[in-house]
Amino acid sequence: MTSTTPAHDPAADPAADGPAPDQVGGDGPAVLAGLSKSVRWERLLALLADRRRLAVTEVAEEFGISESTVRRDFDQMAARQLAHRTHGGLVAASVAYGLPRRYGKQLEDKQRVATAAATLLTERFGEQPVVGFNGGTTTSLVAKVLGELSENVSDDALSHGRHAYTIVTSALNIAAELVLRPQLRTVCLGGTARAQSYELTGPMAISMAHSLWLDVLVLGMVGIDPVAGVTCGDPDEAGVTAALVDRSRVVVAVGTSDKIGTRSFAEICGIGQVTTLVTDTGASESALADLRDAGIEVVVV
């Protein structure tokens, strides 16, 4: 019986080849010219995470490499599902996984809360922490800001397999957002995806959540109340998020002020399991005082 060795597919290994032979010089910036494919891809994915869309001509002109090299890189990135190929360019995967239109309300307040929460994470959790996210608009915004803030990780650290954060999430859109950033390690729970929120639910997701330990969970919700605890509208989502809460050393709840004093259908966790709440200025002082009396640190931005 004769055994055969399958032919090597260079598209399956971004580190397999060196600089492309058709790179060009010139007087423009040579950020990518002369780099190996693996390094070139890291730079391109980081740029894509920032700009959300890249054009072949834009990248070729800006970084001093030929359009044929850029097209080949874009095609192979899309083949490996790192991004989505479009006519003349590349689109970040998270653009295709944009949250439903109903999540567009109160965006300014949500962005302010998200920025404050991401900054809090960078200040309080060092040494490559494991950070969890459930789904939702505000948690998605926190994840995006945290990804941007993590870009100061050096190439040397990345080359030794060190990451700024390990991200664990039950939301497909958050995983798609952060997987583009090489300084982050992204772990996505398994399970059944809900079209309404892109959250993964079911026994598989709960089982995987119970197998992990998190330093901090960024917790989105429909309501937070001193008596009802933290709640959301779907029992399946609540079950997965509850498992993440149970495995987290610290829980940072994030939400706009309209969530405070609100109770929804399914309980995620009791109020005593929340460490910190980051919210906007719209809540009354008495409502915030009730949460503080329950032992929660309340950060108002």
C-alpha cells in the first residue's frame, strides 16, 4: 500500500512564504514592503480593525507594495474567514455582524459608558487578564474600545505568544470584532446563535463557560435592581451569562441609566454578585444609593 503526502497549501499557512516577489519600492512609506506574510497580515488586520474597510489601491499606495500582493493577501484572508472580500477591497468581519438596527438608541450615552468601562479594565487588570463579555450593544462597544486601547502591546511580546488580554465571549459579533487584533486572544463559546442578539446559547455554551475561569466579566443586561438582581429578556441567554458570572472573580455591569430599577423576565444573577456598575448620569441619586447600599461600586460618567 502506497502512502502519499498531500501537497502543501501556502494559503493555509500565512508564515509559509517570505516577502512577495512583486513588492515595489518608491518614495512612499514602506511599512509592509519586505515583511514576511505573517507580519504583513498582522499589520493589515490591525489596520482593518481600525478602519473597518480597506481598498486594494489604498493599501498598495499607502504601504509601498503592489496591488497584486494586496489582492493575494485579501483573497487568502477571506478564505481563512478573517475578513470578508468585496469588489476592490476587504471588510472587517464585524461589519457584516453589525447588531440589529434596534440597538442604535442612546448611542452617545452607551459610548461614554463603554469608554469609561474599558479604561477601568486597563487600569485595574494587568498581566494578561482573562476578560469575559456577554452580548449587547454596550458590551460590544466596551469590547471595541478595549481592543483599541490594547494596541500598545509590542511586536516582541506578540512574537513570544503573549497577549494583552484573553477575551471570552458568548457573542458572535464581539468575537468577530476582536479576532482581527493580533494582540488579543479570542475565545468564543460554542452553542446555538440567536439571530436577535448574536449570542450563543444552549448546553454547549454553558458547559464551555463552566470550564473556564475569568478575571473579570463585562456584563450587559436589560435591567439591574437591588431586589430582582440583574435580568435580561431571554432565559437561554440568561443561563449562559449566569455561568460566566459564576466563573468570574470580578463582575463589571455596564448599562445606561434606564436599566437601573428595571426588572426583565429572566434572572442572570443576584445583585450581590455584581462588583461594579458603570452607567451614565441619568439615574436618580436614590436609585444609585440603593445599589451602593447593596455593596456595588457605582461609577457615573
